Amino acid sequence: MRLVILGGGGFRVPLVYRALLADREPSRVTELVLYDLDAARLTAIARVLQDLASNILDAPSIMVTTDLDEALRDTDFVFSAIRVGGLDGRAVDERVAADAGVLGQETVGAGGIAYGLRTVPVAVEIAQKVAVLAPEAWVINFTNPAGMVTEAMSSFLGNRVIGICDSPVGLGRRVARALGVDPGEAWLDYAGLNHLGWLNGFRVEGVDLLPRLISDSARLESFEEGKLFGAEWLGALGAIPNEYLHYYYFTREAVAAGASRGEFLLHQQEKFYSDPSLESWERTRLEREATYMAETRDDERDTCDLDGGGYEQVALALMHAIAHDRQTTLILNVPNGSTLSAVDSTAIIEVPSLVNANGARPVSVSQLPEHGVGLVTTLKTVERLTIEAAVSGSRSHALKAFALHPLIDSVTVARHILDAHPYLSGDFRAR
Ligand code: G6P
Ligand code: MN
């Protein structure tokens, strides 16, 4: 089986390869193709992969290429994990927003819109190529903003593109641990958009254990989301929000914390890529994970939150379920159909989905919390305006996307960002 990773020079690629090496399935990936625009980054990552595979006889072969057509032709699976504009672009997205006095974050608020405007045209081009060169392939989209990018690609690939994120499964794991139950035994009643969802129930053998957890402050504040939102607020909500909801519920604090994540990662990774080795990759990765979302909290993140079950596990579980027609339920970014009444049927939503050889289909879940309906429909409108602007180059659509985002509090600020952002297309600037 052949897998191609777009963005193959990316820092997290060794995590995927490590998961592939641990895979003992009969029809596992035998050929891995890494595609990237940047040949030096490919060389750096290929070196780390070779070191990871050094004592393993049947390790998947590694091919690197900067030719997208060659990478895609006849592949079975595509992991799309690109970062258009690189970490430099992320740092600029975050900085421009923060300098304008609004949230400076990779995927949420102005940063996410700018990132989407840059990424959607590239993602669409990839989708069009896959449709021609590998019409049977499944695309697993990691590229952020993942919901928006998956929706843009789905116009060309239908249900052959599926978006993934590690945050809902991470939340489920932490809740399971706090309750002392096996995460594999639990049914997560989770719904929303990517980075904008709520855990509305946590069922084990048909019993919802979430009310019990929410009424136990000590237990609740023993894990990340409990600390982040506080027991009182979670009690009021009656649900556990995805950690990214922190930016909506605690906007003022998040804005005050400033925007330095992109800049930090940029410098951190520059060091790694200038002198790559397995050892420095491992060190850099641990440091990255320990500082994840550091601006949202005073202490260090729990070490048990850091490892295992991240993107690579979700992606591999999804790939196996499709390749082996093995029924599995995973929280994925898929077309709504009639799952959530708040959004239309083609909207990409993030919900538990049943996966088999035919792809992924959402299963029925609780509806959004009442106060979340407005937020989700507004954000879906913002996503679609961003896609429309990215594809057409329309300034007015881009302006609406920024100005209608709930975390951008004035049309003036939206206009300023559009004009000041050095990485946005000139089409969007005032003439
Ligand atoms: C989580 C999210 C990703 C996001 C990443 C940022 O894994 O699900 O969508 O890109 O965090 O982490 P970073 O270390 O890059 O700040
Ligand atoms: Mn994510």
C-alpha cells in the first residue's frame, strides 16, 4: 500500500513514520512518498526517518520528491499536511492580528482567516490534481484550518476527503482518565466544527458519566480542560468545550497573553532544520509539546497529556478502517448530512463518524448546546466567505469574513488587517 504525505518535510512527519513502523497489519503501508516544495526540509526529515528505521527490516520504503504529479500518481492514500507560507506565515498571521488588538492565533480569529485565504487555493489545486491522478485515493486532511480546508477540497473530492484533528480524541482521553475508565469503552457525544466543539455526553455501557464528572470540582479540575475553563463555568455549561473554545470564552485574557507561538516555533524549528538528527528532533518535539497552548495557563501541561494518540494515531486508525473495511468510530470532519440541525447538509462538521471501506459517515449525536448554535452558524458563514474570497480573490468577501468573525470587533480592524497583512494576495488590498 502506498501513502503519500504532502508537506513531507514537516516537523511532525516522523510521528507518522513511527506509527507506520509500529503497524503490524497484514496490508500495511509499504511505500511512503514524501512530497514537499522544499528539498532541504525533505532531506532533513528523511534523515530522521532513516534513523527511526535503522534496526527494522521491513520498514516502509521512503521516496522523496518535489514533483506533486509524481507524488500523487496511483497512490492509495494521501495525508495532506501542508503549511502554506510556513511557520513564518503563521508568525505573521498571529502578529498582524495581535498588533491590531485582536486574538493572534494559528486557526482561530483573524489568524485563521488569513491562513485560510492563503491555504485554500493551494488545497483546491491539490484536490483537483488528486481527482485526475489518483481518483481512487482517499485524502486525509490534516491541513489547517482543517474544517475550512476540508470543505473547500470536498467540492472536488466529495466524501473522498476526510478532515482530522487530534483535539476531540485528546479531550475524550483526558475525561476517561479523570473518570478512571478505559477510553476504548466510552462513546463520546461530541459535536461542532473543527476547533469549535463540545463534549455533551460521555457514555459507558449506555450511562452518561459526564454529569457526575461535572459535579465533582476536584476531579474536573484535575485535567486540562477543567483547569482551563474552571469547574464553575463547566457546571454552568453542562458540557466540556474543546480547548480552543478558551479563545471565545476567555477572549480578553487570550488577547492579553499576546501572540508568540508561531515565532517561538519558527526559531525552534530553524535550529532543528539547520542541523537535523533524530536526537535533536526528539528534543525539539518534547519541548514543543510541553509548551503547547502555554499562553492559556500558568503551569506546565500534564506529561500524560503529551504523548500518544495524536494526529498520527487518528490518521492511521482512519486509514486502516477504510483499507480493511473494518468498522470504526472516530471523531472526524465530514459532511453534515442531517446530523446537526443548525447547519446545512454540505457543511463540514466535526462529529463521531462511522468509517469503513465506503468512507466516513456521521452518526447521530446530541445537538449543539443552545448557546453554541449562533457561534457555529456564524463561524460556518465566516469559513465559507473565506473560501469564496480565496477562490475568487474578492476583497468584499474577505472583508466580510474578517469583519463578521465574533473575535474581530470592528470593521475598521478587519479592513486594517486586510490592508496591512504582508502575506495576503494583493487582490484583497484597497485600490
Ligand atoms: C493541535 C491542533 C492542531 C494545531 C496544533 C498546534 O494539535 O489540533 O490543529 O495545529 O495543536 O500546535 P502547535 O504546537 O503547532 O502550536
Ligand atoms: Mn486541530
